[in-house]
Amino acid sequence: MSKKQTGSTAALKRLMRYLLHYWFLLLASLLMAFISVALTLYLPILTGNAVDLILEPGRVDFAGIRNIAVTMGICILITAAAQWIMNVCNNKMTYGIVRDVRRDAFDKIQRLPLKYLDGYTSGEIVSRVIADVDQFADGLLMGFTQLFTSIVTILGTLLFMLLIHPGVALVVICITPVSLFVAAFIARKTYHMFQVQSETRGEQTGFIDEMIGNLKVVQAYSRETASMETFHEINDRLEKCSLKAIFFSSITNPATRFVNSLVYAGVGIAGAIAAIHGAMTVGQLTTFLGYANQYTKPFNEISGVITELQNALACAARIFALIDTEPQIPDAEDAVVLEQVKGNVGIQDVSFSYVPEQKLLQHVNLNVRAGQRIAIVGPTGCGKTTLINLLMRFYDVDEGSIRVDGHDIRNVTRNSLRDSYGMVLQETWLRTGTIRENIAMGRPDATEEEIQEAARLSHAHSFIKRLPQGYDTVIHEGSDSLSQGQKQLLCIARVMLCHPPMLILDEATSSIDTRTEIRIQKAFNHLMEGRTSFIVAHRLSTIQEADVILVMKDGNIIEQGNHEELLEQQGFYYNLYYSQYRNSN
């Protein structure tokens, strides 16, 4: 079995698992499809009976025709009602499954390791959860709506034709494999093409998301032309693979229509010969021609459904690949829940690298006593932020261990570990919502007084009061309604509200003016009293009061001590400090 066939089959099996949750709706839909098809197939028989009541001029059974007409009207009404109920059931199934798939996908994203998210653009992941699932829903809805009725119609039509005249029905059965061959050929060709189309569409979505999110940088460096060229290249590839997929899928209609004409012609000729020899009546021939017409229509529908299902399964395979991605290592059943954390942190012989071929942290050792302030400095790429990521267990160490109050953090629940830290990053993040909701993100139950006190301590209260609705002002992620410095003040207020036992400040004041930074530093000093704090900084003037300063280079701690001790050593820190001092003058 080929790889693409395996992917299609696996996606179909996964779909069946979701479908089983809606078995009642599935049975109801099948029942309504059966009723609808049975009554639809009964109509040609009634038509044939009505034709047989017209014997010759002057000999017409109008009473019988009237009764047949009433019966036909009742059948049509019941068929319409059954089709409406079937469509309702199919819609509920389809969008219920879509809801479940998106829920599982978003739930998995929350539990994915950061190394997976680092390997894909946000636009690519969004494309899978939104665009691919939408395509998946369209194909699924068409499948539920038409596939059931089409299959039942084909089987029912063959049964009725065999009952009326097996010989003529045999003509239909002999021509049927041609339609099946066409459908199988299209299915084989289109799955891979729709898969490529879906992947290219995800690439395009990721690129557009990246360009829009960084449009200022693109314009600042006059990269508009280069960006357009890249977009056109992706867009052209999407056009080509889409045209190939549509070309093969568009073969469906003319090919099946050709087969339909063969079936209709075969039934007409064979039926006429049978009627001439008295093997069937003219009314039965009329019924047969009606069945021949009904028999061929589902092949048009099934071929179209197969094409759409191939597109849907290609998209489903991408979203299921996301859902099936190995999540981060779950907490052990006997994992410790940190309570009343003192803040003793031990880093013992820790080695870590994002890529095995490129070594980063190597045999790092550090013992931090509760309440100490640890500053981490060093050139870009030396491993400062990586060390923070390991402390928060965003990544697990390759070798060695990190302990908090004597507990290896791999044996501690992630939630309790991360609740023990308050973290302010250089990159700010605010979600869509009010100022109040953003500050209270870590403590949704905080009172209004506590929220405002945290804002005062972070010096955010004054600018918040100047906003149109104050603390009720709605802000958006990525919005320019607030400056970068104001956003960072809100992130600092968020941490100050939580009062965590340990702090991580990763360039926390990098976007704040010097005057405000001095005031924030005083607020931080108050906040850090009695709390273990890790401070990543480039401006060395902000970390002179730290108890211990770690100087990192090439993934190693090369110097360690307080500010005065490191200056006395006249080593790397000494040169780094005085280079900044000279530059500032």
C-alpha cells in the first residue's frame, strides 16, 4: 500500500472514531436516507402503472390515474420531509465532529513541547486548525449528504430492476464497472494533489501571518519587493497544484455522464427489444428508463463526493498529524505538588542543547539559597534565556538535574512549579480583553483594590487612568493603542499581583525609559525582598545590587560573584562593565 493511500486510510479510520460519538444521528440519517430513496424508487413504478392505465384512445382509467397521482403526492411529501431530517442530522454530525477535532487540536497545542512549536510558523499551525478543518468540514458534509443516498439509490435501483426484468438489469450491471473504474482512478490521483495543495496553502498562510505581524520591519528595511516576490512564488505554486487537483477532479462529470449515456442507451435498446417480444409492458419500459436515469445520477454524485472526500481526508491527515504529535512528557502519577516554596534552587551538572550537533549549556552548576538575587549576564547567545527556560521546565535538561527545595523538577507537577515563579519577559504579551483582565490573568479572583495596588507599584496606574475607560479599556494583542513600555508595565503589574515565591526577570525593563526604570527598579527591589530572583540583564547598572552575578559565555559560567568581587578579578565582567560605562559617557 502506498504512503498516500496509508495516510488516507488512517485519516478515514480516525474519522470513524469521531463519528461513533454521533451514532444516534448516524442511524437516524441512514434511516431517513433509506426512506427517501425507497419512496423515490417507488415513483417510477407508479409512473409505469399510470402509463399502463392508458390503453388506447377512449380507454383511459382516470380514476386509477387519480389514485396513483394522490399516492405520488404523498410519497413526494414524505420524501421531502425525510431529506430535510437527514440534512439536519448530517449538519449536526459534521459540525459536531468539526468542533471535537478543533477542541482536540487546541488542547494538544496547549500540551505540545516548545521544540515542536519552534519548528512551525504560527500561521502554519493556524492554517491546520482553521483552514484545513473548514475544508475537512465541507468534504465531510457533502459525504454525509450525498454518499448515503447515492449508495442506497444504486443498490435499490438494481434490486427493483432485477425484480422487473433480470435480462435488462444485466445490461446495467455489465456497464457499472466503467463508473467504478473512473471513480477509483480519480480517487488515486486527487488525494496526493489535494495534500500538496493543503500544505502549500498552510505555507502561504504562515508567510502572510509573518509579514503582517512584522510589516513595520519589512517597510523599514524596504523589503516590500522581496516579500512580494516570495509571496508570488508561493502563490504560483498554490495555483499550479490547485489547478492540477481541480483538473483531475473535473474529469469526474464528463466521464460519468458518458457512462450514464451508455447505461441509458443500453436500457433503452434492451428494453425496447424486450417490449417488442412481450417480455415487458410499455409502462415497465417507462419504469426501467426512469430507473436507468436514477441509477446513473448517484455515480455523478459519488464521483464528486470522492473528490471532495479526498480533499477532506488530505486536510484531515494534517490536522490529525497535529493531534497525534507526541505531547510534552506528562507529570508522573506520583509527581510532587510544590507548596510553601522557600526558593532554594540547585543546578547540578546540567547540560542542554536544542540541536544535538550544537552544544549549548555544558556541565553548569549553581546553588541558590532562598531569597538570593541571581543576575545572569553575558554576550548574546551564551545561554542566559536557555537557563531560564530550563528553570521553568519549558525544556527538560539533557543531563544533570535542577532542584527546587530539594525536589528534582522533573518529579514536580509543571503547574505547581510554574505557579512558584513570577516571570516578566522582554517580549510582552497581552491578550484581547480589558486592562483589568490582563493584570489579573494570574489571579482572576483578585479584588479591584489589589489590582490597582499592583498597577501603582508598577507605575502603570497613572497611564491607565488616562485611558478612555480606565481599567475597563479593551486592548488587543499586537495593538498599537499602547506603547511597548506601557505593555511591559502591565506585564510587571501582572507579576506584582501574584506575589510568587520566586521571580524571573528577563530584560524586564528593556522597553521602559530610564526615569521610569529607576522607579520600577525600586518596586522590584521591594518585590524581591525575601524572594529568590533570577535577573537576566544587558544593562549592568541594573544588577549591581545582586547577591550573585553569573557571567556566562558559550554555555558555561565563567565567572561568579557579586559586583565588587567581579570587578576586582578584572576578567570578562570587568571588561564588559567598563565597555558599557565608556559607551554611556
